[in-house]
Amino acid sequence: MEADSSYAWLWSGLISTGLFAAVWKAGHSFISPSLIPDHYRRFSEKDKLDWNSRYGSTLHALLIVMYAANVLFLTDAFEDSFMAKAMRGPIVLRVTNASQKALGISIGYFINDITIMTLNYPELGGWEMLLHHWAAFLSVAAAAISHQAHQYTLLLLFTELTTPFINARWVFDKLGWRNTQQYFVNGIALFVTWTLGREVLFLWFFTVLWQHRSEMALCNFPIRLLVLGVPPLLFALNTFWFTKICRGVFKLLRGQLKKDDDLGYRRPPTVPWALQSKGLPSDQIAFTELPRDRLHVS
């Protein structure tokens, strides 16, 4: 463990708590009303809460994926070689300043999000979402405080890779963009990142855990309980949501194929000159099957 990393999670957590609280406040105070004024006025209170909560979740996802990817894949902090074990000790006891800061960022985020979800329950998700957040928060906090199982915890946090696409899907839906190319591309990206980040990654996690199972005896009881108990729960919830995503992607692909097929033989409707001359918006014109000489505008 690096000498200066013992309390890095605490300072990072305090800064993160303030940051995400400020993002939440700014979102519903002036960002959303200024960014989408017309849509925002028509949102229900539930939709406003949901929309504003996604600023913080997207920011957290970007930060934690960046930190986790750097520590896990771009450094040798958790290298699994004989020499690394001899010099740095067992993987479950390895801690770096960067890993502590990363855990602190997530602690601050989860404190804010759990508070918002609890105060507005069940508007921002049912029991399964609240359970997911509590399980994640306890795991991250325990790892940060005990300085144990950082590799396992960062692997789990890397699953936040899917969050920006989940949020984008919800945003596109609320803006009425379901039939756009952006919605289609985002849906495919969500399916791919969920498959890799929340299904395949968990299988890798369980493989790493099994390979280092003998090291679990070096961890305290709460860490063993969380590392062995929480990931299977999260994996079950992720798989449950994955089945819904698969059904959504199937519908998305089927709808796209139908749209492409329709465009192959149908021309888009045109606005008759007589209606345009009356100054009627094209999206308010109801077309009928009346012959052209019987179409009148009163």
C-alpha cells in the first residue's frame, strides 16, 4: 500500500459528495430549464426528477470508468506475476493512491444518489434499484476503509460503462426521438456495452476471484461477505435487466428493418399546395383519401 493512500478515499469522497450535490442542484435549478425549456415545462414532476438525476450518474460513470480503466489496464498495480506477488504482496491487499481516489468518487456519488432515491421513493426506481445502489455503496465503502479487495471493487465499478447509453436512451425517449437514427445506434451501443461490461466482465470477475480464492482468508469478514455475496446478487440483477434489453434490441431491429422495407416502395407524404398556402404547419395537416378535386380547405 502506498504511504500516502490511507485517507485518499476520504478526501476524494468528501469532494465527490459536494460535486454531485452541486450537479443535482444545478440540474434542476437552471441547466434543464435553460437546456430544454419547452420540453422541461411539459415534464411531470417524476420526469423532472429522473432527468436531473442523470447528470450526476453520467458524470460518475465517465469518471469512474476512466479511473478504473487506468488502474486496471494501464498500470501494473494488480499484475498477477510471481515477481509482482513477491514485491507487492497478495492482490487482495494491494492498494494505490489512484484506486483509493476512485473508490472515494463512487462513495460520494452513491451517498447523493441513495439520498435522492430514498427521498423520492419510488419515483426514481423500485426496490431493485435501491437494493442495487446499497449493495454497491457498501462494497465500495468497505473496500476503501479496509484497504482490501480493490481490484475486485474496481472491476465491478467498471460496469458503469453502460450508464451513459442507458441515460441517452431515456433522454431520447423523452425528447420524442424514438424513430431517429440516434436512438437506433444508441440502442445497439447499449446492448454491446451491457453484454461486455455487465455480463462478460462478471464472468471474468468470477474467474479472477476463483484463481485467488486462497487469498480471501487474508481479508476481514465483512470484505469476504461482500466480495462473495454482492457480485452474485448484482450479476442476477444485471442478467434480469439484460433480458429486457435483448427484447428491446429485437424490437428495435425489427422496427428498423420494417422502416427500411417501407422506404423501398413508399414515397413520403407531400403537403398539397392548397394547404401550404393557408399557412398550416405540415405536422397539423390530416390527410384523407379524397380525390384531389374534392379536397377543400375552409
